[in-house]
Amino acid sequence: MPHAADDLQRSIDATGSIAVVGLDPRPALLPPALVQAALAAHGDTQAGVAAAFLAFNRGLIDAVAGKCCALKPQLACYEAYGSAGLRCLEETVAYARTKGIPVIADGKRNDIGSTAEHYQQGFLGAAPGLAGASLPGLGAQWLTINAYLGADGVTPFTGKAPGGTGVFVLVRTSNPSAGDLQDQGGADATVAERMATLVQRWSEGRRGACGLTDIGAVVGATWPAQARTLRGLMPDTLFLVPGYGAQGGSAADALAGMRSDGRGTVVNNSRGIIAAWQKHKSADWQGAARAALEAMNADLATAR
Amino acid sequence: MPHAADDLQRSIDATGSIAVVGLDPRPALLPPALVQAALAAHGDTQAGVAAAFLAFNRGLIDAVAGKCCALKPQLACYEAYGSAGLRCLEETVAYARTKGIPVIADGKRNDIGSTAEHYQQGFLGAAPGLAGASLPGLGAQWLTINAYLGADGVTPFTGKAPGGTGVFVLVRTSNPSAGDLQDQGGADATVAERMATLVQRWSEGRRGACGLTDIGAVVGATWPAQARTLRGLMPDTLFLVPGYGAQGGSAADALAGMRSDGRGTVVNNSRGIIAAWQKHKSADWQGAARAALEAMNADLATAR
């Protein structure tokens, strides 16, 4: 049986990297040549932005393939451009699949059971057609979800047993105001700790051969002390760590929740890689992305 | 200055209805004639499902216009069919706008500040183009959001001052396991109550002429005692109440959090209206939807 955590661990082992490249395109991050080509073909329209994003993503995927364990498109960047943006996302994921790179769709989806099923269909599975067809969705391997709604907003994504897809539940996010709710609580546990306890409960019996479960957790690099506490509550959970680099988290911060066996953490970086060409004022945006990723891999290796 | 709560109150006053019609199409709910037409034109594909959904939605909008205060498409139903589904959503919202009916996009979106901005652009605002264009998004008036990430996941949606758009923050959802997290907490407050306190804090200075703010709250009809408590914490907040009908909430349950001035609550119903033709075994699906909505309006009026 396939298991999403085993698949991701295989990708980590094959590439030697725990880095996740965030494919979060924005017009301001696009190389000028791609902008000009898209404007010439489509004008300054949603279709033009989508075409430029797709050319950027394909080039980035070519540049980072084999050097990162996964890709993480941020769905908001695509949804800002409506159905044209979503079509670009579909083509991006299809291209990643041709390279065999696992994709984490960062959508932070959440809803009640019968509705959450539709999100599962759209991002991880297949939806029913009008006359019995099974219509495949985006084809991502993982989806970030928000579990504020409790178990019946989670089980539609996970099913009864592990398979080829998994989820990352938001536990402790990397943003400055994350603590508004997540740090609140009585004397016994914060909201984030309660969420971690729920993740641990939902994960029972879901470990793969690699020792990790298919219900991961988002734990921001900007709060290393909390990452250590949360690891105690979720010993076999894969942590997806945002906040490295641009948001201020160091490699040591990002790895604060890593297990003693060196597993259980993947670290996202978006702008630091895809916009590295701007920082270095380089026309070779693919080379700049690859070099930035290699530097990140080295930084993480030193800190491990 | 426009104010989303004033606009919605005007729609309530004009229609005499606090009912919100949930446009949550699923293949199993479609009238056979629409299915056959879509299959003939597109086959059993995502485009076929999207075409059938659009014909259904347009017919439903014609049927309920003037008798409900707003429409609430559930984004998951559309995202299950990828970019074709999202295109159907765009055309549905465009059609609703021609009828002047406010639209609540039910996406429960959430992310950190810089990313939440993109969701705001995609659903409520406009996104930047490649060369200075401002590219309008879906054009909904309201978006449901999940505020687990705290203030900086909310302010990108609301801006500094009220305008023509607003949000509904998930406070207490209607699903059976809502309490897994939302009812937890110390002796002083549950997580849902803490969220309500945050909503109240974020809403300061945002009341419209109608007395309500543009930061509403989702408070499920299935928990009337909690709705009363939450009203005490959020006196000027518009409650969007799911769970009436199919999920078991009565009219009295749905109105448990209504203010003493009879304002501050709108009540969603999806399947009870859009699938009324199935319950009554009627080929006139539009007439069945209209009759079901009129019955809901009467039920709510009696309970007020």
C-alpha cells in the first residue's frame, strides 16, 4: 500500500534534501523576459499573468528538480487570478508530476464533513461526474488544512487508512499574530497544544514504514521553543516548517522540532529561492534559484 | 462610503427575508434534463459538470431572486471540478450581480498576511497585473474566513476601514465535532468564546448605519445555547447561521442569537431549497426551490 509519508521520505532520501520549494508566484517576482512574452501573447489580463506564472514555475521546477524533496504551491497566489490562475496551477502540478516531485498544495482548506469531501476530491482525489465518471482533481500528494472544525473536518481528507495522499494540519503558524488564538488557553494547554493533541489522536495507527504518519503538522520556524514542546506532543508527526529565511527563522529554528533520528521535518522556502535572481541582480533566474536552494540545503545540513 | 453590512441590511429590508440560499451544486442534486443537456454538449467531463452546475445555478437564481437576502456558493463544490468548476463559479457570481443579489463566497480562507492579501484580491477585490492593470476577482461581497492565524490573517480582508465587502469569521461551526477544539479551553473561556472576543476586538469602530459591523461571525444553528452566549460577546456582529434544516437546526435554534431589535442574523439553507424538487418529486425544480424558500421565510417569520 502506498503511504504519503513514505513517499515523501523516499524523496528526501533520494535528493538528500528536506527543503520544500514554495511556488508562490507574484507579478513583482517575475523575470522581465517572462513578463514581456506574456504581455505580448495575452495583454495585461488574468490569462497573461497565468501564462507568465506557468513559464516561471516550469523553469523553476527544471532548476530545482532533484535538489528539493517537494514543491509547495501557495493556492492564494493562483486564486488571485481566478479560473485562469487555477488552470496555471493545474498545469504546474502536472509538470511537477512528470518530474516525480511530490506536491504539497497549500490551501489551508477546512469545512464540515460533506463539504470537506469536495475539497479532498478537488485537490487529492477525484470527483464524481454526471454519469458515473471519476474525474481526477489537481493531483497533489498533500494538502494543508485548518482543523478548527474538529475531526469531521479532517477525516474526509485522510480516509480510514493511509494511502498516497496526506495532510498537514495548521498547529502553530509562523506569522506575528499567530498567538492571538493559538497561544491562548487555560493553565493546562494552549490552543496550539490542544490542536497538537488532536493531531496525535487522529494519527493513531497511521504510521508508515518510515515511522511517520500521513497527518502532518504546520509548525512555524519563528517559534522554536514551541516546536520542541509540540514535538513532545506529536512524536511521529511530519512537521512542515514555514518561516525559514524571509520570515526570519534560522536553520536551527527551523529544525528545533526535528526528531532525534533526524526525520520528521521539512522546511519551506519560497521567496528566498524563486526570487533569488532579484537579490543577486542576476538575469539567470533559474541558476539563482538553484544556487539559493543549494545554499539552503547546506545551511540545513550544517544545523542538523 | 459603502458598507457591506448596510448593503446586506438593505437587501434584507427590500426582500423581507433573512434567508441565504446556499448554491452548493452536486451532480446528485441536478435535475435530469440539465444532466442530459450537459452530457450531450460536453460528455462526462469537468466541463460537463460545470455546464450543468451553471444552468442549475442560473435557474435557481431566477427562482429565488427577490425572496432571499443573499446567495452563498460553497467554493468546495466548484473546486472539486478544478478550473472548469471555478469558471462556473465566476459566471454564477456574475449572473447574481446582474440581479443585484449580494454574494457570500463560502471559502473559509485563511493564511498569513501577505498571502491572505491574494485571497482578498481573488474573491473580494482586484489583483495586480503584469504592467499596472488592476484585474477584478470574483466580485463577491462577503467571504467566510477562518481566523485561527489571528489578526494578521484577518486585516488583509477587512482593510483599515469598512467598504463594500466584508467577512464572516468562523466562531462556532454547525458540525458534530465542532467542539473538538471550539469547546475546549480553561475555566474562563472556550476557544469559540476566545474567537468571539477577537472578532469583537477587530470590529471596533466598524459599525455601519444599520448598527452592525462588516466583520460577521459564523455561528451554527445546531448550538442555540452557545449562540446566545456568543451574542453577548459580539453585540453588533452579523451572524451567518448554517445548519438550519438538513443539519437539524430549527427556526428557533437559528434565531437564538438574534438581537432584540430583530437584526443581526441571516440563515443559510442549501439542500432544503436547491434540492426541494427531489423531496417533492417535482419536475418543476425552480418552482420547488421558490416554494421551499417561501416556506423557510414563513418559518423564520413565525419564529421571530
